[in-house]
Amino acid sequence: MSAKDLAEHFVSGRKVYSGVLLHVQRDVVRLPNGRESVREYIRHPGAVLAVPLFDDGRVLLERQFRYPLGRVFVELPAGKLEPGEEPLGTIQRELLEETGYEAARWRRLGMIHPGIGYSNEVIELWLAQGLVERTARLDEDEFLEVFDAPMAEAIEMVKDGRISDAKTVAALLWMKAFEEAA
């Protein structure tokens, strides 16, 4: 079977909910066998994530309370795309706002799709190097703690579950798998 043979085709749809960040869509699709089915999913504006890496191999991380799960998570700096904003501009803005750091060098690592069964979200991963400390400019409803750790320790935090945020896990393991080999 080819990928073309697996495609589902839009028949009709409607917006179920429209929020500040997320929008829920309910579509009727035609399946490859000709039958119809329903697909509910979240429309997301897209996001970006930085792996801020100091010259000595330390990585800049954040601790942030995440309400849906009711606890503090360790994460890499990230943020959602604003309308009309390019991904690189977004992550440069987010890194400065959240951590107080700017990066002299940026390189796009790749992208991930964190919830393919229920969301169209795409997160671009960026490597930020040549870090220079400035002043953080957190949003008025944003509270987080910034800290750094050696990359090896961050990888250990993934292994032992202290880091479980999917985008952070993906980016750190990306660095270990592809950047160390380069």
C-alpha cells in the first residue's frame, strides 16, 4: 500500500471550540475504503524550542509549573508562534523573554510533531550558541526558574524521569544522537 492509498479526505467540518491558544475542530473524512469517519483534533499555531548551549557544554533549562498536570516540569525554553512571526524571530524573542539570554549563533535542528493523533502542532527545534546574558522580560502571567546543567546531566535527567516534557526530551536526545556524532 502506498502513502497515497492511506490518505483520508475531508468531507465536511466545523469548529467545536475556539480558545485563546487552542481551537478544536471536528471533521468528517472519507477513509481509504470509502466509508466516512469523524476526526476531532486541536489546531495549534505552531511553536519553537531552543537548546541554549554554553561554550563549555552546559545547557540552559527552566523549571515551570504546568497547570494541566499540576506540577513543576524541567524544560528547554520554548514558545508559540505569533501571527506573522517567523520561527527564528519567535525563538529569539522567547529565549530573551524567558531566560534573559541572547544567542549570537542560531541553527535550525529540525522539527517534531508532538501529538499527531490529536493535534496539528509543529515544533521547530533550534540550537542557540554564543550566549550572552541580558535581562529577562517574563510575561506578567509567566513564572519560571532558569538554571543550567552539563549536557550529560540533562541527558541523565531524561533517563531517570526528571525531564519528561516531550519536546525537551526530543531536543536533548536529538542533540545527543546527531550533534555528538557530527
